[in-house]
Amino acid sequence: MDTGGLPVLDRRIAGCRACPRLVDWREEVARTKRAAFTDWTYWGRPVPGFGPDDASLLIVGLAPAAHGGNRTGRMFTGDRSGDVLYQALYDVGLASQPTAVSADDGLELHGVRVTSPVHCAPPANKPTPAERDTCRPWLVRELELLRPTLRAVVVLGAFGWQAALPAFAGAGWTVPRPRPAFAHGRQVTLDAAEGPALRLFGCFHVSQRNTFTGRLTPEMLREVLRTAADAAGLPTR
């Protein structure tokens, strides 16, 4: 996939219509909206990654939320999962502000990029395996473009972990056999035939189910982010 640099890749992702079910759903949500957001013009398209093109740390989620990223056009922006993630990034010194409400709110990430293996909001927040696989070349290309600077990745949740491992292999890193299972706090080193290895970290997803029940606490999230940032060579506080 010859897509130029990350800005070109992001524009191409935003124009993708490869999965009919996801296209129908994201556009239906954008038309009908949620009552609290009736005055919004929804993005209603695939949501590209967010962050600098020389990031040394990548955070991989699952897919945009119907009334979050699908509304605002930016990863983890405008929903409660994003509230948790960006607050933690701010707390450890990797984000310029603790909130993310719109794509033009001034938020900047420091050495960190946020992406997902599926770029469209899926019904019931559950992409199909075919949709996941169809979207994978975008993640592979994103990893290839980040490769000169990328040193660590935090993967949020088991779905993202399972979806990302083949993408790492496709981008040139060696994934151990058998494939490592997801676990919170799991750390795996992915070697490469050329260039430095990649440090992979598992973290429970920042979903409301996990954060409301205490399965994932703010301190647990900050601990993973600090450890991954250290592996990526990024300063934290």
C-alpha cells in the first residue's frame, strides 16, 4: 500500500468505504445523532490516528465510539473512555491537557500517537473478524511509517491485542510462536530483522465497563503508560 506519509494515510483512511455494514452504521448514527448532540455535525467517517508522525509510543484501542470519535473525528475524543485515557496521559506528562472534547480543542500529544485496528464505529462496538482483517492494511502501513521512531506500544484490551499482532508481523517485527496471550501488564519484546526491537504492553481497555467496575483504575493505567513511556524513551512525571 503506497500511501505516502502519515498525513496522506490519514486522508485515505477517512475516505475508506470498504465495509458496507460499517459504512451504513456510522452514517446512520451521524444522521440520527444522540439527543445530547443534536447541534453537532457528526464526522460520520473512518477516524484516522491522532498524534505526531515521529511518535515513539503508540496506543492501540479497538474502534471509534459511535458518539465519540464518529462524532468528533478524532480518536477517543468526546466519550468517557477518552476522558479516562487523556486524563491519564496528561497526568504522566504525555498530553498537553486532560480533556478531549473536539478535534479543534488544542490537545497535543507528546511523543505519543493513538490509533485503532478498526477505524469505523461498529454496531454494538463489535467489529466482525472480516471487518477487522479488511482494516488491517491501514494499521500495517501506519506502523511502517512510524517504524523509524516507534519503540513501544500499549494495546488496550484483548480485541486490540489479537488484531494488532498480525499487523506487527506485517510491518516487519517478529511475533513469538505461539502468539502471546493478552493480559493486563503483559510485556512482550518483538524483535526485528532490521532495526530496533519493539516493546509491547497489554492494558485493560479504558471502557466504561472496566473503569466503572474498578477492573481498570486510574493508577493501573498510569503505571502502564509510565512503564511504556520509559521503554520508548519519553520523560514522564
